[in-house]
Amino acid sequence: MALEVAKEGQVEAKPKAERQTNCLACNKLIKKLKRYYREGKFYCSKRCWRAFIDKSKAEEKK
């Protein structure tokens, strides 16, 4: 009985990973059918991914 309670407590303590719902570049809602995945992040298109990369490189130079 005590083992079952301990197992249930371990399952509940496990945090859920948050789902990314908006594009990092333009903050648009990302739809399931139209999404662009690169380096562990989702973008709404290849163009937004490229803009995000260019923006981050410009910030690094400053």
C-alpha cells in the first residue's frame, strides 16, 4: 500500500513541458499544419526563422 502511494506521488511531481504556441519572430499563432521547426523551436515560416537568426546575430555584435 505504501509503495503505491509513493509511486503516485512521483508521477504527480513530474512537471509537464510547455508547448510553444507563438512564433518567436513575429508572435503569430503557430498552426499545426503550417509550422517550421529548427533547433528545438517552432516558427511560422522559414522567413521568420531567418529573421530571428539575423536579429540575434545583430544583437550579438552590439
